[in-house]
Amino acid sequence: MKTIVLPLNEAAVKALKVGEVVLLQGKIVTARDRAHKWLYETFIGKKTPPSPEDLVAYERIKMCLAGGAIYHCGPIVKESKDGWEVIAAGPTTSEREEPYEAPIMQHFSVRAVIGKGGMGKGTLRACQEVPAVYLHAVGGAAVVAAKKVKRVLEVFKLNFGMPEAMWVFEVEDFPAIVTMDAQGESLHEEVFRHSEALFCKLISG
Amino acid sequence: MELIRLTATDLPGDVEEALRQAWEREEEGSPAKSALMTILENVKMARKDSLPLCQDTGVATFYVTLPHRLPSGPVVDLIRKAVREATRLSYLRPNAVDSLTEVNTSDNVGGETFPVLEFAYHEKPSIVVDLLLKGGGCENVSAQYTLPDMSLKAERDMEGVKKSILHAVFRAQGNGCPPGIVGVAVGGDRAKGYGAAKKALLRKIGEKPEKEEVAIWEEEIRKEANRLGIGPMGFGGRTTLLGVHLDFLHRHPASFFVSVSYMCWACRRRRLIWEGERGAFV
């Protein structure tokens, strides 16, 4: 098990290999479907002009993401008088963000994308170029993950709704496994190819 | 409310036992084994602390069976009230999004689909409520096949049904949070097929279907799916499916649908039986 502290530098990210178990320390930012679309369309594709409030959020998000981590997660968060409390925070399926992830990684210099199910060729290429890694958390293990969130530091775009807002978590020993690395290796591609061959054999048999 | 709390926080024993057996089968030191270990630990923590075991509490789907002549209106009101309360108390994540305005209603109540309510009637005096919480990730990888499908060499027979199910499991890879359970409906129209496939998930793992031949098919399909090697979380491994539950519906001669409802490992279901003044959870 390897401890990695966020933000990550280039050498540290290049040293990570598929199959390695890591424990994350530091800041991670949740982003799922609406957040990805918003980030891409407003600040990269420039399809929609940003509101003044968007511009303020953008500057903060840029700081959090430089060398940092995006977490595909729509948590359950409870508001109390002491602030936000994270109740459940497992990963959501990453492949839906495939159309946006590579440009977002490039634009914000994101060094780690955390999620589940793996991602496609565009993200894998971005992992080599940025460089960055894809980290797989255990899907459904939301209580285990929530216990590793020590504090909610900030939240952006709460008007997207609780699951779709961008929550900035401070995590301690957040467990994940490297399944796509900066050398272009992907466990998901390997499992896909292997199961594809077996599937073809089963249906032709 | 208690039905919702229990369903969201306390994984049924049969599912937990199936996961434990899957954990035993995986290779020592493999990512698959460690994922299952985390899953089992998570199940215990969620139960102990009464916390939703997965943050995606899905679309709450209630199957309500009422005595004949009892109106459903008061039950609808009661369930919606309980859903709002369970959301306020963080047992459910607010998931109801207006597709036109993109606004999240924040209380899991919205139109006819949040929560989903299905009513049936029986001759007994009891009220039976089955609740199923199924997340969006596994719902997204559910699929419907129209046989014959020559891209899969699937004809209108049990071999064709099997190929369709294996294709759904293969295509899902790790995205439906395996090891999962598939509910399958053969026949029906498109809408009823998906509905029955989802309802088949209410059956316990290991509970045999009525017909012996169906039990044999279920077992065969489960074994073949596990040979695909997708494994827990799609990390590669020995267990991709914990169970296959088949249901057969009458169909139009022109149509032969195979509807596959993929359920993640977190198969959260509970039954409440209300008789006289007392309710019991099964």
C-alpha cells in the first residue's frame, strides 16, 4: 500500500502502476454528470458564457484541481450547525464522463481521476499526456469511503442538487486501486479483451 | 419509514452470505478479493451505524399488495410522506430530477416515477409492501433484446435467451457493480418485460423457481457468466454474478423480448407485512 499526498507532482504520478493500492491524503473534488458538462461547456468549449458567480467558482476550482483529483461521486451530505457531514460517498460509474474527461484533465492539470468501472481511450491518452492516473474506488462501499472524509471544505454549484454539486473533501487514507496509469496500461482494457474472447467462444459454441 | 431505513442500511442476509462465499472463492491478494473484503466491511458498518450502505439509493420502488376493495390513495400518501421523511433524515439521497428543468426536487418525490408505486390485490386481509432500492449505475446497464438477434447468433429459444443475458453481462463489464444479480423476463411487451425483470430481483438468492427446468437454466447461465472472468468491480475474477432469476411472460407471436435487469451487489430489498394492527419485516 502506498500513501499519496495531493496535489501530486509529475514524478509521483508516473511512478504509479496498474494494480497498486493507494491511500489518498488531501483535497479531492467531486464532479459527476452536470459538473463535467458545465466545466466543459462554460470554460473549455465556451459554448455557454459564464455568470459572474461561475467565474468566482472557476478560480477556486482551478486551484483545487491543479495537480489534484476529481472524484466521480454523488454523495449523501447532511447539513448540521457545525457544517456539512458526509454520510455516504462511494464512486459513481465513470464512463458517462468520457466525452468530457480528457479536455478537463488537460485544462485543469488533473493528476488523478477517481471513480468506478474505468474509462475509455480518450481518458487513457490524457493519463499519458497530463500525466495522470485513474483510481478505482469500491463501488457501493459508501460508508467506508465516507469515513475517510475528514471535512467538507467547500461546495460549488449546489443548485445542481446534492448529488451533482461539486464538493471539496479533505480525505485521509482514502483507499483506491490504480487501474489506468500514465504508461498507458489499463486493467479495464485487459479484462474487456479477455472477457470478449470468452464471450465470443461461448456464443459460437 | 422504518421499511425505508432498514432497506437502505441493512443488506439482506442471503445477499451478504453470497458475497461472503464469493470472497472465499477469489484468489488471495487479488484486487477482486480486496474489493469483496471492503464490500463486506461496508455492509457491516452500514448496518451497525444505520447508514445507507451505498450513496445511490436509487429510485425507491414499492410493490404494494392490498386486500380487495381497499383504496390505494391513502397508501400512496403514506409512502410519499415516508419517502420525504427518509430523505430528510439522509437514509435516501435526493434523486428526483425534473427532466425538462433539470431541477432536483430535493425530497425524492416527483410525478409518477418518484417513488415508483405498483399495486396488486389479493384475497387476504394483509397488506404486503416490498421495497427495492436499485441504483442508477446498474439500471443503466440493463438491456432488452429482440430475438432473433443474429449479431449474437441468438434465436428464439433458451440458447438465444442465454446468449442475450451473457451479452448484457459482458457489455456491463464493471459498470453495474458486480458481483451482481440479473432479473430476466422472457416475453411480454417491452414495458412489461422490463417491469417483470426488475420484479424478479425480489426473489432471494438461492430460492428456487417453481419449475425445475427453470432452476437448471438459471444455474447454467450463472455459471457461464462467471466464466467470462469480469469479476468483482470488473477487476477480473471468479464471481461476476451471484444469481440469475428468470421469469416467463406470455408474448405476442411476433415479439420475443429478453429483458435483463442488472442489479448491483447492493441488492437492497425488504418486505413489510401488515396484518391487523401489527407490521413485521421479512
